[in-house]
Amino acid sequence: MELRRAIGDRRSIRFLLPHRPVELEKIQCMLEAARLASHWGNIGSLRALVIERDKASKEVVDALPSPVGGYQIQLAPVVIVWYLETEATEHAAARVRELVACGAVGYGDNKKEEVENSLVPIFEAMGDVVKAPGLNEVDCGQGIAQATLMAFELGLGTCCLGSGDPDGIRAKLGLPVSCRVLLTQTVGYPAEDPAAGGQRPRRDFEELFQLNAYDNPFPRSQKVVDDLKRDGMIQDPAPLPWREQELLYLRRALDLKGEGLL
């Protein structure tokens, strides 16, 4: 599988088969992909609590959020609660020493001494500053993205959901106060077509990216666009003509209540 196609095809799958369990081996593959993602200082602050709906206690299942479109939580055989362990930053100095030992940082005969005199003091002095929201969340996002791409590769559907009460979720799940809940990710086998109604609308390319100066939009090559369409990364935009009928079918098949499906 080409990564380009995975990025293009991978979109939120909101409708999952509630009766079909997800093999733990596939969840492990997602976690392995997240573990190997790049993270500043190699500290690895991204963590995950995997919840199997049919095996977890009622208290744990009830602790899961029900945001807009709460039916997604109700349908998912597996929910991953991704969270950030801020205390991981306290081991930054030790982790950079590991990078030196494996040849990722520094060079020459004096590399260990130079790192001890430069990088290590910086990491040790950062203290609580690097525990605040910011770069850690960015790098955790890379891990979650890699896990999501792995899920697609394994034939699974996922959707990332936020919550208005992350501290409440953390407390209900018994996570330490040093942790910050980032998001929950529903995981299962898709009940809907992988196209999910077509590629979602996005802001114009030229509005988002610049080259060399803020007032200079990055030039968008039509050839590159055509190549990406050929490879399946850029696809037919939503809504596809059959999407409304698919949503009506899913509502009946999954016995979903309410006037609409968000």
C-alpha cells in the first residue's frame, strides 16, 4: 500500500459494526505505530488506554464521553483514550543520553561531554515549562495520526472525538493527575462504504500555505494535483450522489434514533 493513498482514503468512519469485535493484534499494530512516531527529545509522552466495550466494566464504559454524534461511542467495539503523561518530560535528560548512545545525536570523540555540557542542562532546566500544553500535544498528534493510518491499512475505521470535560474523563478512568486526556478514538470495522460519502471539503490550498513570505501563497502545480488525483489521494468531493440513501440505510440498520446523523 502506498502511503499517499492511505492519507487520501483515510477519513473519519463514524458508522461501525457494533457486533464485530476488533482483534487485539490489530489494536497492537496501531499502538506500535504510535510508539515509533517522532517525539521531541525522544521522551514519548503519548499514552493510551484501550477499552473493549464488551469486556470493560460498566464504570469504565460509562466514563466515556458522548459528544456530538454520541452514537459513535455507543457503536464502537473499541475506544482508545489517548492521553499525555506530563511526567515524561522529567526524563528528557536521560532520553537525550540514549540518543547519543545510539548515534542519533552528536558526533566525534567528545560528543558525550558536549551533550552533557549543552543539551542536558537545557533539558534539566526546562522543568514545568515543557509540561504545559504545546509541543507535547503536537508530537502526540503525530503518534495518533500514525496509529490512524495503521488502522486504515488493517481494514478498520476510526473517528477521533473531543470532549468538553477531559479532566472529568481522566478522573473517572483513574488516570493520574499528571495526565491530560487528548481525545478518544472509536475503532471498529466500517458499516459504511470506505468512501464515506466522498472527500470532505477543505480550505483552498493557497489560503493555507505560503512560500518565502507571508503574503506570497505557495504556488500550486496543477500537474501535482492531477498526479495525486490519479494516485487516489485527492478524490471525488462530498457529497456523493448516493450518500443520503446510505445514511438512511445506516440509521435503520443500526437502529439509530434522532432526526439526523452527525
